Amino acid sequence: MRESPWLSLTLRSARSLCRARFAEGQSQGPLNPSTMENGTGPCAEERPREVQETTVTEGAAKIAFPSANQVFYNPVQEFNRDLTCAVITEFARMQLGAKGIQIKVPGEKDVQKVVVALSEQEEEKVELKESENPAPGDQPRIAVVGEICEEGLRVLEGLAASGLRSIRFAREVPGLRSVVANDASARAMDLMRHNVQLNDVAHLVQPSQADARMLMYQHQRVSERFDVIDLDPYGSPAPFLDAAVQAVSEGGLLCVTCTDMAVLAGNSGETCYSKYGAMALKSRACHEMALRIVLHSLDLRANCYQRFVVPLLSVSADFYVRVFVRVFTGQAKVKASASKQALVFQCVGCGAFYLQRLGKASGAPGSRVKFSAACGPPVTPECEHCGQRHQLGGPMWAEPIHDLDFVGRVLEAVNANPSRFHTSERIRGVLSVITEELPDVPLYYTLDQLSGTIHCNTPSLLQLRSALLHAGFRVSLSHACKNAVKTDAPASALWDIMRCWEKECPVKRERLSETSPAFRILSVEPRLQANFTIREDANPSSRQRGLKRFQANPEANWGPRPRARPGGKAASEAMQERRRLLQSKRKEPAEDPAQRAARLKTFPCKRFKEGTCQRGDECCYSHSPPTPGASADRAPTDCPETSNQNPSGLGAAAEPGID
């Protein structure tokens, strides 16, 4: 068989390179296939470790990672890792507490005790028992950080990179039996081994090099499942979700991060459907909708195996979303999953949204529950407020996205030990706002959305919240958006309140188009008379205390980092150069004043032709009579010194840059 030209050329180049290396004495012995796959084999240029690596301290871990972008690391996600350590600690306290094991966290004053209500006789028995010397076997078992707990949690980090997260688990979370730090990259595997030895956690952390999906599929048996699975991939976690819901133990914890926010926020609805099984909408509430789409996708994949998810905590922060869910098995509970999902009808004009459940669960409490298809839709073909059409999004999770009891315990632990995490202040702020959110109200509106629709001045947050409270509705903030208004008030009540506000700050109706949403909304008289007097309960506690929810920019160009690649530093420099070249690419370069004056003199002055230009020779446009044929090419232009109006007609089209 004849070889193709490109294949022959490639083989000749490879032979020449190997001969040159061998002749120079650079042979490194037998080749390692795992290193060759990632571009770190003997043919790559070797540099000293102290030159190509950087040491970073985060939490209780000390990590060495390449200065080049060979292994993915983003310091901005320290909040993500701190919050994960706090959540897993409370999950371990809850799981091991049922086995009679107490955990001890560094920095806590003493081991927390379980408080129960005792009768007087039981209290006397307890006092008599405490007065006696307890037997050694009666002492409570305590799990501490850094030691193996035989009945503890088995943790898997599917995409570990440098192993930072796994090492932090081993050094900061008590009650662990083992931590498997897995990554498909051979370079990451070498770094994990080095970092594990550097932090003295080889007895807890087990580095692994495998495809995360295959590793989880190999642990589907009940006895081999993991109690905690952490997935923090680069981009979408969709390829790993099917294996994850099968490899987590009964009641185990599944932690998932999604950084593909452009897809989840509605920029590409068809891509979102292909990855998560739902259509995302461009909405002011896109961040909460992203959380609910991820929860829907997790529950949908778990339902295939007679399992279902129970959300513990769902957070939208910076450029990603993070969900913590527990996975259970139960055929009866799986039947209720359809009634937990909903479609979203959103008006393209005024932004009003309505939810349509996919299923219906009916039945008296304590009796048999009957499941059926839901009836709908909840909207007419045209929006009742502005007459525009509706967009259809979802399905998404329509039940509460937080377990407020669990969130309260995490918040209490962080408040009791604020020095444990570097981002404790922000964790307190985010969790405090979450505890104040209305759990049974999906999505939210924003102040600028409501006022921008009718083109009026924006009321203050306290004024709008007070108006809703005076009207008898509930209202809260949202951790996902600074100026969010989450309320159980219907869209008709919200627009009535905005109509009342517009009467205090009138809008010029003559400037509104009769077909615009603002004109149609304001043409209806409000049925509800709003009261904008500030109420004391309108300002939530988290806002009064000024808790921190959003971090300041930690560094220049912070945000999602480029994908790790064998090229490392060279690829990073190429990306920076590309960003520099593409920066401000739509802006025209500054024009020299002399060149601009000469260019403007080629345009005839419209005022001079009409006999009204008073600038004379000082006019920036030409006062010379036009040559035959030139008048057809160039239209006269208004003199900017004598008119404040923009050029109209052909003049504006011929010179769009003239003021």
C-alpha cells in the first residue's frame, strides 16, 4: 500500500529528530507511554524543578504546580474550595454522628455535643452515670483531622489536576477513610504524587490516573461506592453526571461545578439542551435558572437508575455555579420527580414569567399519592400586560434548591470558627442571604428590569420591598443577583406597583411608541394602590450588617482560566498575545487633526449652499462651488458649529463619524 505524502513526511521528521537527539547524547532510557501521550516524554525539553514550578499555600495545604499552564489551577476559586470543605465537614458530622462518632475540627473550642430533651428521671440517671467512672469502651469515639477513620467517608475527586482539593480534604476535614485523587493526565499524576508527599498525607490520599467516567463506572457496586464525589471540570460536567449518580453511595454527597455559564445563561439554548436536557433563556434571573437546570439534569440522570436527588446547597458565584446534592434510591419517590420539574413561559416584552409543572401529584397527606399529567399552559398566546409573545424554556427544577436546616448548620460552624478559611467573610455573607431567600419561589425580577421596561426612574430597593410588604406579599433578596426581587406577588401586582411609582415620577407618554410594552402597561390604570413608605422589615438582616457577597477583583484578567495543555507556558503567552491583538478591535484608531481637517474640507457645506452659514473661512466644510458630477457623489453637510442636530439623509450616510 502506498503511503500518503503527509504520513511519509511526518515519519521522516520523527526519524531525523530521534537521530539528532541520540547523537547529542540526550537519550533518557526506555520511553514511558503515559508521558508521551501528554507531551512530557524524553523528547520534551527538561528543565529543573525549581525553575518550572511554583509553590502555593492555600488553607492547610502547600502545593507545587507548574508555572506553565500544564496543569489547571485557578486561585480565584478558593471560595469554591473553602465552601466545599465546610459543606463536607458538616456532612461528615451528620453521617458519623449517626454512628456515634464525633468529629473535631481544628480551631473549634470543644467537641460539639448532641442536645436532647430529657425527663427529670432520665436526668437523674445521667447524673448518677456521670458520677461513676466510665469504662474505657464507653468513651465517645472522636475523629480528628489527618487520621484514618475506619467508618469514615470515602471521597473521590474525579478531576484533581494538582491534587489541591484532595489534599485540603485530608488536612482540613475530619472523619475521612480515604480520598482518591484522580486525573487522566500523566503530568497531573506526577504532581499529585509530589504534592501528597509534600503534605504528608500519603496514608489518606491515593493518586489515580484514569478516565473519571470509567473509574466511577467501576464503582457501581453498593460496597464500592463513594460517600462523597466532587466534580470540578473545565467547562461542562455533563459527560460525568451519568457515572456520578451511579457511583455515589445511598444518601451520599455529590458536589458539581459548572463553569460553562454562557451556555447555561441562554446564549446557546440548543447547546444547553444537548448537554443538560433543557432550554436556557436569556433572562435577568439566568443565574438561578442555571442552578435549576443543573439540578434538573442531575435528577433526570438519577431517575434512570431509580434514584433521585435532594439539594442541600446551590450557589451561583463569580463565573460558575456549584450544587451540593444527596442521592437516594426509591422507586416511589422517583415517581414524584415529574411534578418537581417545570417549564418557564417568559414574555419577550416585559419579562414576566410563569411556571408550568410537568406533572401533578394529588392526594391527602398520609394517603396514597396519585400522579398525573399537569394541565396548562398558564398563559395566553399574547402577554396580558404588554401584548408580546412568550418564549418557552426549561424544564428546570421547581422545588427548593437549598436545605435551610443544613445551610444553617454550615453557617453556624463558619461563624464559630472564622479563622478556619481565608474566605470565611464571604461564606458568611452568601449563606446568610441564602437563609433569607424564599425557598418556594423560583426565579426573580430585578429593579432595573422593572423600571427599564416602562422607562421610568428606578425606585430604591427598600421602597419596592416596602410596597410589596404593604400589599401583603412576601419578598426577599437572592444571593445570585445584587438587586434581585424574589417575591410571591403575581406579575399583575408588580406592574400595578410600578404604575403607581410612575405616577410619582411621570414618563413622557408622547415619546413612547403605541406598540411598545411601556405604552401598553402604562395605559392601564392600577387596581392596587401601592404604599412606598419604608418599613423596618423591608431591610433584611444581611443587608443591614453589610455582609460580603461579592469579592473584589483579586487580580488582573481574573475569571475562567484557559484549559491546561502540554504546551503550558507557550500556550498561555500565545493566548495573552491574542487577547492583546483583539482588544478594542472594533474601535477606530485616533485620527490626526490635520488629516481630519483635510478630509472634512472635501465635503460641501449644506448651510453655505442655503446661504445661512456664518462661519465663513473658519467653517470646517468646503464653501467652494461643487464641480459637475460631484454633487451626485457627495451631499452637502451641516456645519457642526452652527447646528446641534445630527446630519440627516444622505449626508449622515456619507459621513457617519461627523458630530
